[in-house]
Amino acid sequence: MTLAVTAESRQSSLLADLQSAGTTIILEAHNGLSARIVEEAGFRAIWASGLTISSSLGVRDANEASWTQIAEVVSQMVDATNLPVLVDGDSGYGDFNTARRVSLKLSKIGAKGICLEDKQFPKMNSFIGSRQPLADVNVFSGILKAVKDVQFRGEFVMVARTEALVAERSLNEALDRAYAYEEAGADAILVHSKQKTADEVVAFAQAWQGTSPLVVVPTTYKVNPKMLQENGFSAVIWANHLLRASIAAMQQASAQIRYGGPDMLEDTIVPVSEIFRMLNYPELERAQQIYGGTKA
Amino acid sequence: MTLAVTAESRQSSLLADLQSAGTTIILEAHNGLSARIVEEAGFRAIWASGLTISSSLGVRDANEASWTQIAEVVSQMVDATNLPVLVDGDSGYGDFNTARRVSLKLSKIGAKGICLEDKQFPKMNSFIGSRQPLADVNVFSGILKAVKDVQFRGEFVMVARTEALVAERSLNEALDRAYAYEEAGADAILVHSKQKTADEVVAFAQAWQGTSPLVVVPTTYKVNPKMLQENGFSAVIWANHLLRASIAAMQQASAQIRYGGPDMLEDTIVPVSEIFRMLNYPELERAQQIYGGTKA
Amino acid sequence: MTLAVTAESRQSSLLADLQSAGTTIILEAHNGLSARIVEEAGFRAIWASGLTISSSLGVRDANEASWTQIAEVVSQMVDATNLPVLVDGDSGYGDFNTARRVSLKLSKIGAKGICLEDKQFPKMNSFIGSRQPLADVNVFSGILKAVKDVQFRGEFVMVARTEALVAERSLNEALDRAYAYEEAGADAILVHSKQKTADEVVAFAQAWQGTSPLVVVPTTYKVNPKMLQENGFSAVIWANHLLRASIAAMQQASAQIRYGGPDMLEDTIVPVSEIFRMLNYPELERAQQIYGGTKA
Amino acid sequence: MTLAVTAESRQSSLLADLQSAGTTIILEAHNGLSARIVEEAGFRAIWASGLTISSSLGVRDANEASWTQIAEVVSQMVDATNLPVLVDGDSGYGDFNTARRVSLKLSKIGAKGICLEDKQFPKMNSFIGSRQPLADVNVFSGILKAVKDVQFRGEFVMVARTEALVAERSLNEALDRAYAYEEAGADAILVHSKQKTADEVVAFAQAWQGTSPLVVVPTTYKVNPKMLQENGFSAVIWANHLLRASIAAMQQASAQIRYGGPDMLEDTIVPVSEIFRMLNYPELERAQQIYGGTKA
């Protein structure tokens, strides 16, 4: 349980998990509270999603939020849990210099890794439009090298994400890009796809000759544990599901309150006491006894 | 619908709604996205709750978030909607000077009102413990006067909330405090209660001789439109229900993903396209056509 | 004098000053305090410089600070003075969408204008290296149009700055760019130069056939009032001088303290009471009498 | 020299310096740039002053800046230098819980210590008015204990500052408070005075029987190395001198520009190239060669 007054002591290594035999399941969170929910559900790592953090702030997934606004949310997530947080760093916020500075800042505030994708800045969400322009492979490799050369304190994982398949480039280009990114220092390769089936990412995995672990983010297609295991995917990121669940619930609740009041809701929403439990209010009451002081 | 590039043009006046004959229903939001949901559901005003904003940040409702962190969230809510936002200002963040500075800042970023309560700083959530110490009535009246004397640009409503009944003081003390706050300039009186029935707030309303409209926040007790109307309550604030709905949904979704994957979820959560609709991605695509430029 | 609790009431119109016959002198500030100094010295507008704000934050003028970090400083400057603040918006922080969003945010927090330059993002300070790549003229014009189409509340001036001469392009290209930017909606044209004399900007002014007022930023070259007037320059921005003065003073003071203690300094630095005067501490003492309350 | 892309590696231990035989000289800074100047001048530690940080933001030293705004400035200072930063934590921002949370956050962002004073929240600058109310000694001791019990990662020094003498209490009360604070866990005692001579703090030091090192902040009185050494003061903090030097310089420069232009200034202010040197622009140019990439 999170202790509001304890320096972080992450219990698991994101890098070790990525390099281990099994498939690590990583779940999205978009603020301190949803991060707590991911932790309480027993996951081993948190995905700080650009889409869902932006959405919760009320802005679009096109770098409308500044990188320091994203970092502030990441800081809240880190402070609220003991899980390693892997941050969606989009395309790096400009160039090699912004990318390395963002990475260093994320590391300083306690995040355990960044995922960078080979697109332009500002980016547009991968599921908008088609054939979005990719970053030049050399320029993007330079960004990766710059981040790799930062002298982090402790673990900081760099995941390189190729959008080649999303941009309707060939499988070969996707592979070539992934090899270049591995050479530039990536700790893992995330291969993204917007197909309706997993065939595309499976084909990638079967052709992959690199040594880096592979990561997938199934949003438009379905996967199952057997397929993930057989094709050697090291991690699967469920990238937006908590936010989508919360939107559905809030839309229903607001409609119900609007047309009847919240009374009927009480069975389907958590009581206020559950908030107090999740955020450890009893610790504060105990501390009040210890430190509150009685006036002399 | 929110336009990301239009200065605010609030459609309704929070003050006029409070002063009108009917009972205005105000729903809680805790970030830009939930504010959008409140707006789309047809409510006329948003309650920027200290409890739910703090909780979503992953901290406790004991002024663990700084006032500028709260203001940042309020700013996101204001920018994401056209509804007036009434901000839970807790006990004013220190003294008359912090209270007036917080109010002015909230006004500058587009909020339309603040609610201040007669407790100490840092406050503790009203539903924790019992007989929490109240602010001295003169000191708190000074805070209200200071806020009232700020030269705001445009409408800025000041709601005074008395916690006298929550602190188990007498009905007479609650009324006396409310009269003092009205005299200090409050535009409305919020009478809070943690009883299991509405009897306490009804008794208050029936004894109330002031001219200020009355506001209630039913969390532990139930209300119905007829009772609200008959007792002359000008507004009812559903203060934490969207967050509570979202927690339940996220807990269920995370458990389902942990023990099966999200496939079964797809029917109960919104699609990604719903996020794009809510945050008006088509506007960005149209703007890209107009402003994106083709290289010379 | 700034009143901490009064909504802004800018005393002069930046646009009117730019369009008037004389040459408006605008001085750089980089935080709330230096903005106060500019105001007390009698200037009519403040230049919120990217170079000096970045430098005071301890980072480089290469968009190392995020746009929200810059906006936060601008907000402090606006809140501390009654002068219009013209913000150095660099190249717009990405594309037309970031540029219009940054502009709208700056307007909402009370800034009165933005200056955008035809360079890439991230930018590099104009005095580093040579022949830095310029933005494509059509792409940059799209940015200007997007900002122009924002529905601001009240005055918001858009200055277009061409770096063509700094990039060692021809006078004709500089003029062509300026005409394009005027057509795209610029309220004024800033022509930048890094020559050791003013000849280049004078040549530009003499060839200029547009209707937009012209602005210069003499850093490497000298100007005098007669030359500015004769060549029709509407405004001159002294873009970094307060920061440079403060660095010299702080370097000297720190050396003196290191090797002798501050005693000798006392005659050359302001007393603490001057800080109290500048930031209007007496208002707080008076307000304490009025609002501070005496416990009942 | 600071490297923008290297995790912190503080070169000296603030605690060891406080506990060593000599008198450590600590100089004020109020942003990233002034912190660099302190470092370049050869000091061993930086005082992040509440007065000067507030002033540079344009607000008053009465907790008008929120604690997260102060922390943001501290973060910039830490990132810009390799010196340990001791943060002026005022009275702890509310109670034991805010104090320990602020301390933990400061530690996480790289600060190496906090100074807490026995006053109320919001505080008022010590040189305003007289006989300001002190915190109850038991309540303040509770705050100190709470901070002491935080599980920091690495060094984090807690200095307890008594304002008893400033509040015109007796020497005995000042000593009693200091003993209580030492027992509550303070690593050092700061004894503050607003007398015109050092007699008061010398009397305190001569009567002091505790084991904690003593710290002084001479603002109204003078000190010399011999006196400091003989009376066993472990550290002296020059708490506001760089800001005061910068104000004088900026006032003079702005007047000169207003009534003549900056030409005459050029000899007394640093050139722009000095800014580039201080903030290590050459590193960015070198990195551009290494990581900038040439398009494939």
C-alpha cells in the first residue's frame, strides 16, 4: 500500500520483466487514482498513456498537452503507487535534445521507462487518418542514441515503437526500422498495428531476428495468451481500457442523475469510504495521533 | 461543443440560476474529461470538488494538493466546457489573503465561483472523524469579506458553507453562522450535514430567515425534487458521483483484464472513437486542411 | 501600483502603440519582479523574452522549457503589473495547432500579444551558429492564419518575425516573407538581424511597401531615436538587457561575498525594505487590519 | 559544470558541512540562473529563500506562492547545479502532514534539506511588524518529528529555525525551543534575529548546551569570520543578497534605457555570449553533431 511519506521502493524491475520468458501484462492509467487501481488489481507495471492522459486533461492526443503537463501527471502516478511506470513519450517532443531532457526529467521524478515512436512532432493519434508521415530513420535513431547516452540514476528503460505498419509501410521497412532502433540502443521494440486481426504483428514477430524483446498494444485487434507466448511477445500493453471504462460509467451515471437523481446509482458506484480506503486515510488519522501535537 | 480555439462564452449565469425559483442541479467533475461529460449530460453548472480532484490526483482530501494544483485542474475543466464551474475552495487555503488570492486566480482562469467553508486549514474531509474544529466566526467572516472586496472581472459567485451541523453544533449556531456569512457578503449559503436523513437540512431551511439562496450537498442522505422545492433549496450539488462511478468501473475492468483480457469488456466500455468525438478530433482534421500548409 | 487583489486593467493598448506615429520602446522582463521594474521605470509594454525567461529558469533558449512553463512565467508577469505583455512565442511550439492553443492560453492568462518567428521547432537562439533553417513560408503563413482566426476576448496582437536576414537570406526574400505574413494576418512585422550595424534593418524598412508597422530588436547593432523615427520603426524591443544587468550584478556580489562578506555590498544593493515597497507589503498590513478578524 | 543530461551527483554533503569544524557559507539563489552563479562563485551550498523566490515570482513573502510553485523553482535550481540546495520551508505550509509531504517532494526532486520555522501558516516575513505569533512548541515539535520520520532516499537535512528572538521572546524561551526542536530531531538549529548587532545571536550561542550545529542568517546585523568561528556557528546564510543586487542593477539599467538607450550599459552588463557560456550552449552544439541525424 502506498505510504504518502515514504520514498519510492519499486517492487519489480520493468526491464527484467521485459527480458523474462513470460508475457508481462501492462495496464494503462491516466492519473494517480487509476494508477492505484492498476496496482491493487495485481499488475506489474503501468502504462502512462499519451492518449488517456491527454483525454483526461480534456485535450487531444496531438501533443496538445505540453511535456511538463504530462510529466506532472506521471509524477502523481509514481507517487501514488509502487509499480514501475512506463511513459508514452510520443515522438520525443521535438528533437534529440527535448527527448533526452524529457527522459531525464521522467527518470528524476521516478518513472522507470519511456516509449518513443518514429513519428513527427506534433504527433497525431495513430488511429486518426492514414499514412501519417514517419520520422526519418536516421533522425529517429539519433533521438534514441541521445536518450541512451543520458546518465540515468538507476533503471530507465527505453522502448522504441515503430509506426511503420500503421503508416501502411511494408513489413520489411518495419523490420529494418526495428533493427536500426535496436542498434541505436532500444531496450525493447514496440510494433504497432491498426489491423483488425493480429496477423500483422504476428508476421513481424515471426520474421524478427533481433535480440530485443517485442511489445504489442492491441487496440483494434484481439490477442490471447497462447498466441502471445508462442510468438514470443514479451509484453502486452492494454493502453486505454480504464479510461474507456470510466467514460462509459460516467456517461451512464450522469444521465441517471440528470433524469432521476443518484439514488438508483448507489449500488453500482463505490461508497465514499472506498475512496478513503484506497488513499489510506487511516494512515493520516494515526499520524495525527502521533504528530498532531497538543498545545502546551 | 467545446472549440479548442475559442475564448470562453459561458451560456448560463451561475448566480442567476442560484437566485431563480427552481432547484439547480450541479454535478461534480474532477478533470477536463468528466467536465465534458457533465456538459453533454445537460447540466447547467459543474462542481469542481476538492475531494474528487484530490482523489484523482492520488492524494487525500486534506489539502494535500496545493491550491495551484487544484487551480490547474480547474483551468482544464474551464477550457474543456462552456458551463460555469463552481470551485470547492475548502477553507480558503490559509487566511483572508490566500482566500482572496485563490479566488482572484480562479476568476482569472475562468471559474465562475468559489465555495468556502468554516473550517481550519488544512481541512480534513467532512466525513472523517467527528466534531472537527470550526473556524472562528469572525475570522471566517473576515475571509468572506476579503473575497467579496476583490474586484473581479465579470461574475464570480461566493458560496459560504457552514460545517456547524457536521461538527455537531446546534441548529442555532448553524443559523447564526449563516447569518454572519450572509452579512459578510456570501451570495449563497451551503448547509452541510452528515446525517442519514435530510431532516437536519430541512430544519435549517425552515428556520432560515435570510435572503441568500440555500444549497445542499446530499452525500449521506437522500433528497427528492419535491422536498427540495418545498423547502426552497436553490441548488443541489451531487458532489462525488462521477468519480465514484468511474472507480467502480475501473476496478471491474482491471479485474477482468487481469483474469481474462479485455475482450469481454468491449461491450461495456466506450470505443476509442467515442473519445475522438467527445474531444472534437474532427475539428483538428478540418483545421489541418485549412492551416496545415503545403510546402512551397 | 499592482494590487494583488484586483483584476487586470491594462492602461495602454499595445496595438494602438504599435500603430501610432512614434516609436514605442519595449523592455524585456523575465519574471514578475523584473516586470514590476519595467513598469516602475515608465515603459509602456513588456517583452516576455524566450531567451531571458529560459535563462532565468536555468535552461537554454532552444525550447528546453515547455510552453506551459513559459506561460506560467508570463502569468506571473501579467499578475504583477498593469502593462501589456508581448510574449516571445518562438516558432509556435510545433505547428498551427500548438501555435493557436498557446496563443489562446496566453490571451486567457492576460497577455496582450504573441510574436511568432519563421523558424523550425525546436528553435535555436538566433545568435548561435549561422544559416539556421527557416520555416517554409506557406507552412508558417498557415500558423499565422490559425492564430489570427482564434476568437480572442479583447486585444491580442500577433507580431510576425522573420529570421530571413539572420539566416543570411536575401533582402528580397525577407521582404517577400514579410508581405506573406502581413497577408496571413500579422499585426506587425519584426525584422531581425545579427549584423553589427543597423544598415540591414534600415534597408528593409526603406524597401518596405506593406502597411504593417515594423519592429526591431537591436542586440548586436546600435540604434538611436532619430534613425528609428526616420525609418518608420514603430517599436524597438530591448530584448535581454535587464537579465544581462542582473547577471553582472549577481556575479560581482557573489564574488564579493565569497571573498569578504556582503558588508561592502550594502551601498550597492537595495535594502530589503525596497522589496517590501515594490511588492506592496503595506497593502497586506492594511488588509490584515480590515479582514484579519479578531476571534469572537 | 552542469550537464543538462546527467542525473545529479552532488559533490558535497550539506550535513557533513554543517557538522564540520568550520563555518560553511551558504548563499541565496532564487532561480536556476542565480543558482548557477552561486555555484560558479565557489560556494558549497545554496539557500532557496522563501523571500527571494516569492519576490522573483512577483508575490509577497506571506505564503502567497503555493508550495508546489516554490518546489518547481527548487527543481529548476537543483537541475541547474551540482550544489546541495537547502530549502526555506517557512512554517511547513499548514501542519505536520503538509510539512512531511513538502519535505518528501523536495527530497524527490533533489533538494538536500529543508528549514522549518516556528511560526503560523500563512507566515509573514520576519522583518514585517513585530511580535508575530509563534507556533506552539509542542505543535511545531510534532511537525519536526513527522518530517524526521519520513523515509527519505539519501541525505535530507532538517534545520529548525526559531523565531523566538524576532518575536521579542526571552533568550531562555529561544533556548528552550531550540532544545525541544533538537529533541524532535532537528539536524541543526537556526537562530534568527532582527537586531542591529549580533549580540543577541552571540548570547544564544554562548548559552547553547545542545549538540546540534548552529546557523545564523545575518540580514540586519553584521558578522565576521572570527566572531562566527569563536562562537561556534556552523553555517552562515546570506539569505537575500543576490536578489537585492539584481534589483539595484535592473533598476539602474531600466532607467538608463528609458532615458537614453542601452548603449552606455554595454560595459556594465554581461554580453549575450556570457549567458551562452553559463548555460553550456556548446554542449548542445556538440550534441547536435552527434545525435542530430542526417536524413536518410
